[in-house]
Amino acid sequence: MFNVTAVGNLAKDPEQKELSSGKKVTNFVLMTKGQDESTVMQCTVWGNRGDVIANYVKKGNQITVVGSGRLKIFERRDGSLGGCIEVNVDNFTLPPRSNSSYVVENKDSESIPA
């Protein structure tokens, strides 16, 4: 296991389900772009925190995730090896929506419309 902090976009809409135990699990695929290649991350969020992702995040939306990861190696149909990172998400951040208005306070405690 290793620590993961990644910013990327959802490759498809998230999927949420409730297990027979009553616990919720939300899964989504995160794509990050480097200079030379992209990285695929299979992300999992447990419990009610996944409700935010399931209800407000869709394919193409940006998200920042923090959690623990592990590398999963698999064999493709053609026999070559592939891999992806599986992330158990502890925290996530969504960028502010463009149609929202925010108030930022400066160090003199004056309200400044953003």
C-alpha cells in the first residue's frame, strides 16, 4: 500500500450500490494526465460520503482524491500485461462550481465578493 493524492477527471459516471450489510460503496474511474502518458485509477469510497460523488460528479468532471493505493496487475486478452492503481479514497475535493458565488475574507476580516 502507498499514499495517493491525485487530480483527474472521471472516465465514466460513478456507480453506487448498497451492500446486503446496508453499507454503501461508490466506485469510479479517475484518469490523470502526465506529460507522456495517462494513469487510470479505480477509486472506491465507502459509506455516505460516496453520496456526494454519486449525486454531483459525472463523467468528465474533475476531482482530487486522497487515499491509500495499490497496484493491480492483470493479463489482457492478447496476453500482454497491464496495470491500474486501486485507490481506497479517504478524502476528496471537488472544484467550486462556476455558477456559485463565494465570499473570501482577507486578513483584515473584510468581506470581498469573489
